[in-house]
Amino acid sequence: MHSLWDESEITEFKLSFPSNLPPTLIEQIYATRLLGTDKKLVLHGGGNTSCKVKYKNILGEVIDTLFIKASGCNMAEVEAKDFIPLELNRLLKLENIKEISDEEMIEYFVMSRTLPSKSLPSIETLLHAFLPFTFVDHTHPTAILAITNRKDCEILIKEVLGATVELIPYVKVGIECALAVKNAFQKNTSCKAIIIKQHGLVTWGESAKEAYTSTIDIVDRVEKFLEKKINKSIQVNYSNEKSEKAKSLYVKIAPIIRAELSQVNPLNEEIKKSPILYLLSNPEILALLEKKDFIPYLISTPITPDYIIRIGREPLFIESVNFEELTTFKDTLCKKIEEYSEKNIKIIGKYLNGKISLSKYLPKVIVIPEIGIICCRDSFEEAKRAAEIMAQEIEVKKNIFESGGEYYNLDEEHCIDMEFRIYQRAKVDKKEEGNVLTNRIVLVTGAAGAIGRGLCSYLLEKGCCVVASDLDKKSVDDFVKELKEKFNTSRIFSLQMDVTDEVSVKKGFQTIVEILGGIDAIVVNAGIAHVSNIENMSLSDFQRLEKVNIEGTLLTIREATKVFKLQNIGGDIVLISTKNVFSPGASFGAYSATKAAAHQLARIASLELAPFNIRVNMVAPDAVFSYGSCKSGLWSAVGPERMRSRGLDEKGLEEYYRNRNLLKAKVEATHVAAAVEFFLKRSTPTTGATIPVDGGLPDATPR
Ligand code: ZN
């Protein structure tokens, strides 16, 4: 591990902040970002840093202030606003108190703020306050966890770090831990750092650089020491064959896992709340999972209890599975989940009897040796985060295994404490709030077109996890990139798929299952138009439209149905139809006829799929010209001819269509998306129905 500190950057870095911010705080922001960018030091909102500053309030009084990182915010992206200013002397009064509940501590922190802030200061605030140094850094480094999760950790730490550090046992996070750290320091005031078993490292200094460098130095020494200790390195055969097999097995079983982990959605019982899955699998992991004597290392408590809220107390392990018979797999999985749930509820009841009652306790991580590690969380971001934590778990546990160490499981009581205390729950629960569409996996075909773009943006904004597919890879890639930046989210995915090609559609659905575990809804939107009267219609043009509008609809619905049935938790299909199905236009036969066929297919699907709780509905828009700067493909085909025949320009044509509907409404892509939303929300028991989105056209009213 190397120091990333670059003195030449500091001056410019300071200039990028407002001049009224204390330079001490800016230096700590710089150091915090450096610590946060190295995943070997800290992961996802873990760790915290602080600095003590003499800070003037609006009365001109100079207050000793502790700037402490807010709870759960990511160190790599920390901003000045993420450091909460608290009155140090008020915090120090707590040194004489032995016990304080989280609720009381939060209230006390709120009363100790010197400036208002919406964020909660770190749960480890007091640890920073009680140490008499200007800068304090606290991290959860991989190497420190690898050494402190071994039974022989005292001997090893002495060997590698001597008296430069004080080692203390795991202590409940909060005031207990803060007092333990303070006492350890007072016992040996010449020590440079404190290591808390199964937790992490605390360093300090009179400059941000000193504290940062101390962290790097200690971690580097431990890393090198541990490398030398490895004596039974696991040999990995890097053939991709096993990985490919694991992936194909995963595609078969992931939808079943989603189904078995589904719960009733309290916002609408008609919709199941299903997790999003993230597979962590590569040749190295598969080789490790083959080692029977490594498994107990993996199926154990997390390397630090901070991770329990994200990966659970221990993974669910499933071995010797029959993958040939999916019903057998399903039965095994169901039984294992039941056993896991019962076992954990019993343990939780032992410590929190009466305080919390759970009807079910579901695993957050499932380990299947032939496949890999499957992280099952409410959102894509959380599932990916869990996978990154599991990657670190593996690294640490593999190191202990390879160097002949014995893994030290953390006490049940400490695990339960960190799983349910409100400080920890707040980190994940706030992200799990939402509406009935939050984290529903929705595929939109024809996503790069005007209506497709409107649909994707709208559904993303409503909280869905959106897969945007289109034939044109570049257009859809660029659009997805744009949305990722606009909404600052990773829950939109680009998928190149040709809806007219059976292989491509099959592969497309497999890809969705690979990246998310399954699918909840599809919006069949891909379609093309052509203008010609019947007399002059070329057969090839007609067939081109048949391919996309009819066969594309058939293949998309067909493949979606297969995944929906495997999941067995229902599903929603919405076809973007057209007002032309009910009120066709002259010279528009190929479009009207092929869309009518697609519409009929969807209606038939509604008859066939209702027994499986799969609803199929249609939205019939008229005259959607564009979405933002993206012109609708349909209107690019139709517009010029219509303008010519009516002697209008583009604006005039838009006006013409607006004026022909009853409401004189301009129909937008977002209106189409709102109708789709209505169906996806399942507010009414409706299938096989059509919502017109046309401003009111009596001829086109479905009947
Ligand atoms: Zn910590």
C-alpha cells in the first residue's frame, strides 16, 4: 500500500472550496477522499474522519468544534457539507457517562450542533471527540481485518507492529467503543494507533497528512507481513469453462431465487416485492468454493459487524443441488430458506425478545459452490454493494485460510446489536423507502426512439430499474449514459437487441437475468412505420413492418413469458399500440395492419397469461412527435407526406393534430409513460385493456 498524498495538489484543492471554510477541514476532506478511494481501506459509507477546529459562530464567539463525517456517506466523495460541526466541550461531558442509548445519543448530537445539518453525525463520533488530536482517521482496512479476525491475532500484531499500536477487543460501537479507545490510549500515550479487533484501525496526527500517512504505514506493514505468512496458496485453473457453466446454471435458477425471496408488497398486495440479484463469480471464487475446508471460513460472521446490515449475519449455503430438475432445486431452496429463517429468528429472539418480532428472516447472500456468490438485495445499488463487500470478505478469509489461521467468529450478541440498532438501520432503510414501482425491473424495447426515451426517463424517475433495449447499440448506449448522469444512478442498463431475431431476443432476456436476476415487466415499444397506399405498396416494405411490429411483439412477449413463468410471481406486459388500430389512416396500411396484429396478439396473451397473474394491457397514443430533441421515427416517416398533402410546415402539422382531438391536447411521450405507469402500478384489476392517449378521438375510442 502506497501513500497517495500529493503536496502539489493541496494549494489548488484548497482554492476549490469557499474561503470561509477552515483550512484544517479542507485538508481533512482531501485526506478523507484519499482514504475513501482505496477499497482496501474502507467500503461504502464505512469509516470516518474528523478534525478539531476553533470555529467562530455568528456572535463572533470562538467555539472548539469537532467536524465529524456524517453517518453512511461515502468517504471517496465527501464534501464539506458531509462534515457535521459539533461543540467539542459538550461531547466531552459524555466521558463520564457509561451508557447512552442511540436515541439519546442522536438527540444529544442534535443539541450539540454549531450549525444546522440534515445529516446524522457518525455513530463513532465520540471516539473522535475523546482522542486529544486535531485529526483522527478511522478505517476498516482489509489487512487489519485479516489479522484481527484470527484467533492468534494478539501474537501476530505484537510481532508485526510491536508497541506502536494498542490492540483492544471488539467493543460495542458507540460510547463503549469510544471509552475503550480513550482508555487504551491513556495506558500507552506513546502509541501511534489503536486497533479494534474485528473492527478496524484508528490513527491520528496534528496534521491531516500525519494521520493519513500513519494509516498507510500501518496497513502496509500488516499487508507485507500477511503475504509472507501464506503457505497453502489455492491453485486456480483459469479455464473459462467452469465460469461459463456457472453462468448458464445461474440464468436457469436466478428467477427461482427471486421468487422464493419475494415478499408481499405492503404498498400493493397485487405486486410482489422481489429482490434484485448480483452474481459474484469468477474462476478464483469457483476454485475457492470447491475447497470443502474453506467453506466454514466463508459461512461465518462478517469480518466487521458494520457489514451485517448489507450481507446479513452469515450467507445461506446450498450444496449438492440437482440443477437438472428445476422443481427439485426449487424445493431444496425453499427448505433451506425456511431453515435459515427459523434458525435466525430464534437467535434474534434470544437477544431482542419482545423488542422486535420477525415473521421471516431472509438471506442477503446465497452461496452455491457450482455457481458462485449470489447477493440478493432490494435495489441494484445495494446488491452490487453487497457483492463488493463479499469480495473483501473472501479476500480476508482466504488470507486467513491460506496462512493456516483460524477464523474468529464474532459474538452473536454483537452481531445482533449491529444489525438492529437504529443507527445502522438508518443507513439501509432510508434507501428502501419508495413507491410501488421502486426497484421493479422493467424492459423497454425501442428505447432509443422518442416514446422509448420518454418511457425510460419516466420509469427511471419513478424508481424502476430500467433495461433500455434497441437495435441501434450506439444510440441506446449514449442515451443510457445520459440518463445515468442526469439521475446520478446506476439502475439503468443498455441492451442491444434485435426484436425480429429469435436468438437475439433469447440472448437479451438471458442478459437481463444475468445482470439483475429476473424481470418484473416489459413495455413492448419497438415499432416502425411506412407510408404507402395499397396500390403501390411493395411487398418487401410490408414484410419489413410485419417483422418488427408483429414478429417483434410475438418474440418479446414469448421470451418474457418464459422468465415470468419461471419466477412464478406474476408479471406485467404493456404494448405500445396506436390509435390506428381503432381508426386507421389512408396510405398507412402497413403500419395500421401490422400494429392491429400486434394488438390482437397482446389481447390473446392477456387471455392465456391471466392464470399466471401476468397482465397484458395496451396503450394507444396518437401523434407523439418527439421527446426532447429526439424526433419520433414514426413521424419522420409520416410527417413529410402529411405536411405535403395538407400544405403545412412541421409546426403547422403539430397544430393540425392538436386541433383534431377533443381536448386540443398536444400528446407527449410522458403521457404515454403515465398510462404505462397506471398499468404497472396495478391499481385496478385490469388486463386486456387499452388506454387511449390521444386527447380524445371519438373514432378511435376502443370498444
Ligand atoms: Zn468503524
